[in-house]
Amino acid sequence: MRPKSTNREYKDRLFKAIFGRDTEESKRWRLDLYNALNDSHYTDPNELQLNTIENVIYITMHNDVSFLIDDQICLYEQQSSMNQNMPLRGLLYFSQLYQKYLAENKKDPNRGGMIMIPTPKFIVFYNGLGETPDEFEMHLSDAFKSPDKSGDYEWTVYVKNINENHCQTLQKNCKALYDYSRFVAMVRENAQIGFSDSDAIERAVDEAIKGNLLDGFFRRQKAEVIGMILEEFDEELYKQNVREDGYLEGVEEGISRGQRQKALEDAENFLREGIPLETISKCIGLPLEQVREIAQSISVKA
């Protein structure tokens, strides 16, 4: 039986829980990740100042970790699916980070004198199922309606494939990132040998505890981690399954009666397992209101 979510609006994910919190261990892991990426040797975790924007309007970036260090403003995001709009999303997100930076430093761009701003760095850590190189770049100019390779107006995303056996030097130099990637791999391995998604996750957590991944983090945060990963992986695993069943296209374009019945049954099963209504709606393609009606009919608290 899956543990029920204590807050259906809860959006944090495991990557952010590891690298994006204001705790001593998260500060240390964030510093290790920054050093590994930049071949730097900072020793004081407090030199990285978190400035993540929560509840960003119009942009859904749930797994982001943003911070300032020296003259850089960095945004790290985990992605389990490729999105060709990441450069555009990054540009819009950074514009809000810069607005926040100007306000906090009492800088007015309408007044004379050049305002010096931190240099941006946007890195996406990809751990989805698609085949990609270890490292590659995505550029805003690729989306321009009129091709422009001048570089005059550009925004770049640096993508790192952090699945097992990818970016091995980076993972070797940052144990926290390696442990995170290993855990994700264990969940998938368990699912591939036939365990349900909830059992696959719980078994992976138990394995992570035995292996002391993340220095006991999984032992201390077991219930929270299981809840996070259920919400994070349900959509990916469900879409993978419906592709294999051959009816994802029907769901997206207007499902048949039999397919609709399957979606309704899946929705009911997910509700009984405590999966948030919004997640079910996104995964299955049913309207949120219909999922809510099903929850009420089976007396599941929305």
C-alpha cells in the first residue's frame, strides 16, 4: 500500500531535497556538486547563497536549485524527460532571478550607470530513459522563427546525462550526485523485473539504507522520500506502460470506450494508493474534475 501524500500541493522532489535545502548536509552536497562541475575548491558551504524562487507563475520548474556564489548566479534543474523549451524557460526564470537580485540590492535599471550583474549558468541534470550524450548544449536561437547564428541573442542550457555510466568523472567527484543517480537506477531496475512502482520504490529505499547512500539520508527521511519518488515517477512509469500497451496515442487524441474504461480503472487504483489528484490527471489524461468525482465516489479524501 502506498503512503498517502500529506499535502497534495507538495511539489518538492528528491533532487531538490538533496541539493536545494537550507540544511547543513544539503549545503555540503550543493557545494560538492558545484565544485565537481567547475573543478573548483570552495570549502565553505555558506558561500553558496540560495535564492530559489518558489511558486513561479507561468513556469513549472519544480526541481530547481538556484544560488549565488561570487559573481555567478546558478540554476540547477533535474529533468526526467527532454523538453526543447528549456532554454526559453531558463531565460524567463532567470529574468525573475535578476529582478529579485536588483530589488534586494536596491538597484534601479532606469537610472544612469551600468549595473553589474552576476553571470548566469543554467545546468540541467537529465536522468530520463531517452538516449543522449553525456553532455550537450541547447540554445535559445534554435527556436527563432528566423534563423540567427550570430550569437547576439542567445541563452544556453548545459545538459548533463547523470544516468549510470554517464558523466562518470562528474559522478566520481560528487558522491551525492552518484548516490542520487544510483538510487534512481535501483528504482528502475526493480520496476523492470516486475515489481509494482510502489514496491520498486520501497525496495530501492531499503537498498539505499543498507548501502548507506547519501550518508544515512534515506534512513532518516524514509517516509518523505517514498512520497516524493512516488509522485515523481508515477507519471513517467505510467506513460511508459501505456506506450507499451499501445494506447497512449488514443489517450492524447481522444480515447476509445475501452481505453477510457482502462483510464477510469487506473485512476481509481491510483486514488486508493494515495496518489495526488493532479498527478493522476496528468498521467492518465482525465480532466481533474472527473478524477475528483471518482475520488468522492470511492470516499477518498481529495
